[in-house]
Amino acid sequence: MTYKVLLIDDEPSALEGMLLWIDWRELGFEICGTCGNGQEGLRLIGELDPDLVITDVNMPLLNGLEMIGAWQQQAGGREIKFVIISGYSEFEYAQTAIRYGINHYLLKPVFPEEATEELREIYQELEQEERGRRFKQMAASEETAAAIKGLLYEQPAEKADPEFLASLPADICCWNVCLIQTAPQQYAEVRGTAAALIAGAPAMYLVDLEAGCCAIVFGSFSAGQESDAIRGIAASLQQECPGLTLFIAAGTSVPALTGITNSYRTAKETLQHFFYRASPAGFLMYYEIKDTPFSRQYDHIRMADELIGFINTLDLPGFRSAVDSAAHSFQEKLVAPEAVKKFVIHLIYRIRELTQVTENGKRVELLNEFQLPEIHHYRLTLSGLMGYLLTSGEAGIELLLEERGRRSRDIVRDINQYIQEHYRESLTIQKLAEIFYLHPVYLGQLLIKKNGIGFNELLHNLRIEEAARLLHEQKLKLSEVAEQVGYANYGQFLKQFEKKMKMSPNEYRNAKT
């Protein structure tokens, strides 16, 4: 930080020497003014508001110590650090300087090396004092914010800090609340900008609320001006934060700060109306929306069952259409935003339940990237919330399709292995379906999809391949071979063998001899 310095000396050469021989900028200072007597110095202190005054003692009109005493006696005079310059013969002035709380002095003639060392020490003191001031301001600000926050949240007026209430300007005629809502990840930037805009403004206080939201509680000194004041802040905030999600809502005015909870309640109600607006930023006042109530009448059971039904059937186009239809219904009926949020949270819970699988005896959630705290990033508008639901459902359907594919591969592997082990028996697709708890039609389609051939063809291929091996050994009769590979009817065996091998079993046996 750079601190301002005022130099006072009636000797022009002394002033010029201090200006030229000391590297003020390198030491963290800047010269804000110079003068040649205590009376002019007293005036410049008030005008320039320096952090440090370096003054000669012996000067005309008003000497340095008299000037310091006059400043310290002035009502409201800000605490300033002083350095006095004196000659050896004037060292008795040091006692007076100590009485004024001055513990830095330079002896004439001023040597740059000595002055530099003294100024480094002064800079450290100024830095420490500035940190202390900032800490006190932060502590006072936090105490004020806590007191106001208690009133916002309907803390009984009698519990409010009487000292804080007494410190408020007496001529405020009304109070109001302006809520500022943004996306949580943008909150720090928006809050910092808002704090800078109201810094130093009388009767304006910034209070942090829930994630992504803060409040400016402000008092007006004349009726009707509160609207203009907060509109100006809202316009400046939107200008300073272009491209950010920024919803600003003001409530209804109340005559006393102890009744500010009513302003807060109406500001929250106003803020809810941004949920159905397309723009990512805007400003609303309570009187603009007070005659537009929200509804809670919608068939949430039918709507939820329809959406989950499309997840269960893995119907992605149907799910997308149903989400779009639900959004239009919410918009048309102006359903209360909190009701819509609860509806979406309920659906995401159900989607996550549907995408759980059992692995090693434990339930594992496949849709783990869609955690409910994340929904707070999308809850500000209907489009953002329904978009989050759509993305969740699409991811859920994709995962379920992948899981079904994996399971079908596993079950087809098991079915194929069972067929290979039992093809010699009287095996039918109906019996196979009963064993694996599948519908016969679905089982037949699954085998065709995964094997490229149907159940019957696979069964006959295995039997004929085994029959060919047995015929090659020439140990069994043809009828015995047919029975051995699973054919109860020799005619059927003959038909399938000729179809597969392009010759009769007898011709095949003779050809191998």
C-alpha cells in the first residue's frame, strides 16, 4: 500500500532536498503536498488527508508543534502520524513532542540514509495500524451483518442489539431488502462487486445468505427514493458483471428495521419469479409480481410415472418428449418453483435407484456423477432445472443400456454353455426359457442377436457334428447314433443330417472308410 506524505518546512532548500534525495516511491510513500508554515500546513492537512506529516518545528505564523496540537484538538480530526524535524539546539522540543504522542523525529541537517531508515520503520507502523483498522472494520461489519441477519430471519425485535439499533441514522423513514441471486460458482465475484458499490453508503448493509445469495438491507431518508436508489445499484451491478447469472429482487418497504422480515419475505417471493424467465439477469420489485401468484396444482404422480416409465423401457426419445411436455406444463400453470425443484429431486432419486446394480454382493450406483448437491447450480431457472433432469435421464438410460448389453452377453454365454452340455437331451426353447427365467420369444431373439443363428439351428448343428464324429468311429448303428445325439425319430435325424452334410449318414460313413 502507498501512503500520502505532506512536507512542511519554511526553508525551500530543505524541502527540495527531501523531495530529491529520498526515494519516496521505493519506500511506499507519495508526496501529496508541501508548504512553508504551520498555518498553511493545518489547512492542507484537512484538505489532502495525508497519512504522514513531516514538519519542521521552527516556522512562522504557527510552529510545527503548535500546528500538531491544533490539529489534534479539532473535533473529528483523523489520527495522523507526525514526524518533527529539529536542530540540536531545539532538542528540548522533544518533550513536547512526546506529550503529543510523537515518537519519530529527524535532526537537521537531514541525511537521506537516516531519513530512509526512519521512514522504513514508519511504513511498518502504518501497515500494522492499517491492518488493525481493517480488522476492526471487518469485525464491526460482521457484527452488523449478524444483527441484521437475525432480524431477516424473524428474530424477535426485543432480542436485537440495542446498541446497534441506536447507532442507525435517526432520520431514515423506511427500510427494504434487495436480494441478489447468482450461480454458486459466480458468487464471490458478484458479492465483491456489490460490496464495492455500496461501500461508504449510509444505511446500506450487505448480508450473506444461503449459497449464491446475499442481501442488501438499505434505509431511505425520504419516502419514494428507495426505489430509485436500489434500481441504480441493480443497474450498476449488472453493468459490472456482464454475462453472469444475476437475479435482483426488492421487497416491500417497512417503516422500521425491526420489521424488515416482511421486506425479506416479499423479496424472496419476488426472486422466485425469475424461475420462469428466459433472461439470465434482471431486476424485479415486489409490486410488479404481487398479483401473479404461483400454483401448486399439477398431476405430479402421473407425470413422474410417465417419465420413469420411459427410463424403465429405455425409451430415450419418449423421455426427452416427456421432459419437454412437463416443462411446458409447469410454465403454463406457473407451478411454484419449490414444487418443481422437489419434483425433479424426487425423479433424480428414482433414476439413481434404477441404475443401481449388485456387484460382489453390494449395491453399486452407476449414476454417481449426478449428485443432488449439484442441482443447486441449475435450480435458478426452469430451463436449467429441466435440462439437468434431461441430462440425468439420458445418462441413466445409457448406463442401463450398457448394463443390459453386459448382462445379455453374460446370459447368452451361460445359455450357450448349457446347450452344449445338454444338446443330446430333449431340449426345447421353452424348457431353456424356464431354466433361465426368460420369455421364450425374448430368448429366441437374444440368441439370434448374439449368435447370429437361432436356437433350433444351433441345436441341430451340435447334434450333427457329434453324429459325424460317431459315424467316423463306426461303432454304432445309424439308429443308435441318432438316439445318441438326441433324435428320438430317425427320420428327423436323416433329414437334418442330409441338410447339413449334403449326403446321407450311410454315405458319409462309407465315404470315411
